[in-house]
Amino acid sequence: MHLDMEQEYSISPSMSVEEANQRVRIFMNKVYLWMAVTLLISAGAAAYAVTSPELLFWVAEHYLISSIACLGLLLVMSFAGQALSSSTLGALLIVFCAMEGLLLGPLMSTVAPGTITTAFACTAGMFGVMSIYGACTKTNLGGMRRFLMMCLIGLLIAMVVNIFVGSGMLGLIISGIGVILFAAFTAYDTQMLRTMALELDGEGRDKGAIFGALALYLDFLNMFLFLLSLLRQD
């Protein structure tokens, strides 16, 4: 499908529509390649944890500390990433996704394989549809950022409250809203990345592809986890 890049993005007068399309295509291919690698690493780490009782026990016993370490690594990439080289940033992304996979081990060990497969297939389908929408829509999704962030904060507060309340109905509502929210984030992030493709050069493009893969990875992972929660409550 041909995209009218001149209408979607602010293209430099010296850049033709064909050149802009080429830049976006190359950049997004790098993003999706990095994302595919991150998903494979997480899936492999989770599968290995499930098949290793010793590792599974260790992760479960040190879950809180491991989660904090994982969050810390994410914050380092988010706030110090611009000061790092693209190779260092890529290495941190790989470590982060491996850690995330290990943290998924205890959860995956308690869920039927068929449920995991269904949740993954549904997530992949929704992610694909929303990513295509973000790439093809003529609507500027930039204005959604504040609304999406407000919804995310509200969702996190509701999740904390439900830890103490333990309401099954509230948990179901949270899971449903989470799926919708991260589907919306997928469309938003895809469009923002395509805009970024026309603004970055050199190593900045390499870093941008890694940051983009991280953003889409988190969208996919959260959508998968909320869908998995929905399927487990059915």
C-alpha cells in the first residue's frame, strides 16, 4: 500500500515522497526486526524457566528484587539512552527482554499451554491490526498522548487498589481496559515512529529503532498479559 507521506509528515523540501517512503520503510524494518528479536528472547527465557524447576523457584523467591532490577534497567534505557552508544543500548535491550522472560516463567508455569497460545495469537492479531492502522491512518494521533497517559495512570491506580480489594469483577474490567489501552498505544507508537524515521540520521536512527522496538515490545507484552488475564478468568 502506498502512503501519502507528504500529507502525513513534514517532509524536507529536498526530499521526494519516494525518498521519504524509502526512509520510513528501512527504519520500520529495523524496528520490527529488533522487536522480533526481543520477543524471541523473552519467549525463550520464559520457556527455559518453565523447564528448569531450580530456576523457576529462584525467580519466584526473588521476584520482587528481580522486578525492581528490571524496572531499573528500563529507566536507564529511557533516561540515559541518548548518552549511550547504539550497541550498548541494544545490549541493554536484550538483557532487559531476557529478564522479562524469566519473570514470566512463574506465570507461564500456572497457565495451560492452550490458553497461552490463544492469548499470543489474539495479541499478535490485534497488534498487527493496530500497527497497520497507525501506519495508514491520515488522522494525527499525536493528540492522544496526554489522554493515553492519563488512562495508564488510572489503570495503574486501579491495579494497586485491586491488590487490596481482590475483586474479580474489577480485575476483569482492568484487564479489558488494559487490552484496549495498549492496543491504542500500539497505533500511537507506530505513527510516532514513522514520523521519527524522517527526523533522525546516523546513529540517531539506530538508537531510534531500538527505542521504537522497546516501545512496541512493551505494548505487545502488556496486551498479551492483560489478554491472558481475561482468558484465565473466563
